[in-house]
Amino acid sequence: MQSQATGRHKTARAYGADRLRNKTARQAIIHAIGRDFNLTPLIAEAYFSQVSTYFSQHADVTLSTGQVCYEAVSASEPASKHIALAARVSVRLTLFDPQVDLTVLVEHGLAGLRRHRIMRMTREAIDQGALLSYEDLAMLLTISPATVRRDARALRKDGKVVMTRGWKHDMGPGTSHKAQIIDLFLKGYQFTEIELKTNHSETSVRRYLNDFIQVVALHHQGFSVAQIRQVSGFSERLTGEYIELYSHYDGKENDRLALLLEPASPEKGAPQEVTT
């Protein structure tokens, strides 16, 4: 074994493999980082690896025709947090979908198309863990923020939810949109109805339901709200809302709640993900 390793080392040296490895673009960048910031090669390589991670998260985004990549504020950030301090998420937004947008234009005119795009982009953003502001939408659609606000009011008057940072701020200390979605499900609304009422995709609704199941399962095991928050990563407010919803519907022979929690019985173990 040692002789094989020695042989490989001699072969690598004969072909100059180590020198060739140091001539890659990666090594050139690491060398430049070390030189420009007076860092050791090990620290410079660590910096390079971290920056590469940032790049893959924010810049290496595959787009389809009619889509743009946009930096939006993370949906997990409180609405009161200053924009300069808020975490960002790179999201793919569809500005133009010829298969749908042209039909909407013919049937509902320019205002209808604009509102359709507002609904689509805010939904796409929340599905990717971000929230757009009125200013974001104004920039993307090349209209004024005042126009976005008027459109949002018109859409809400029609019973549609426009998921923006302003909407989250307006909610104040009330029930979160996630708890509202769980409540609609437990009241018997179908996925398509919940999607229309909340402007969330079915994927998001199922994700919230699975989160709800996880919180209830931990609650059944005697975990406190603080402990559930630490284990699940959910906020204390959301955890409390989920437990409150469970307590409200528990014992009322709610078929939806039984469907969600039936696999959580002691005989069957932990609850399963929502798939139906």
C-alpha cells in the first residue's frame, strides 16, 4: 500500500500535477484574496468557499423565458425591520407568460393584466420564501407605487389576498396568514378554494399543514411552546397559534383534524406528511 502511494506521488511529480492544480481559476482567485487582504492561504480558501456559497444562493439562478431574478426580503423578517438590515432571498418571478397573459389582456384589459401579474409575482415570491413590497412591484411593472396600492385595494375588495410586506405589516399582532390557512383547511375548504382566498399555491398550503402536524405532535409529547420553538425553528407566536387552533378544533369531531392527526396515534407513531 505504501509503495503504491509512493508510486502515485512520483507519477504526480513527474507530470507536474500539483503545479497544474494551482493554475486553476479557483486557485487564482484564492491567491488574489490572500494577497489583497493579507490572509493566509487557508483563510483565503475559507473566504472563497463562503463567497461561492453566497453566489450559488443569490446569483446562480436558472430562468425561463419571461422570468427575472429579483432580490426580495425574506418572508421570515418582521415587517418592522429596516430594509437595509433584512435578509434577502433571490427569487424567480414571471413578468410575462404568453400562454396566459395574452388571454388575460384580451378578456380584462391592461388593468386586469397588471393585477393578474401582481397576484402571480407575489405568489411566486412567497412560494420561494420572500415577500415583495409595493415598491418592488412598482419597479418590476414600471408603474408607480400608488398604482400598485390601488390595484391591491381592488383585488382585496374582490376577496383576494395580495401577499406583500405592507400586507404583513397591516396584519399587526393578529393571527398570522399561516394559521389562517390552517383554519380554512380545518373548516372544510378545499385546496383550490384556499389557494384562491389566500393567493398561496397548493405546495405552500401543504407545507403549512405539515408544519402544523409537527407542532401538534410535539405538543402531544409534552413539549412546551419554548421547546417546540427550539426544536422546529418556528416562531413562538406561530407555535402558539398552531396549538391554539388544535385546542379549538380538538374534541369537536373535526374530520379534517382527524385526517391530519390519525397517523399520530401511539400505535402508529409520528404523523405523516400531507399527501392527499
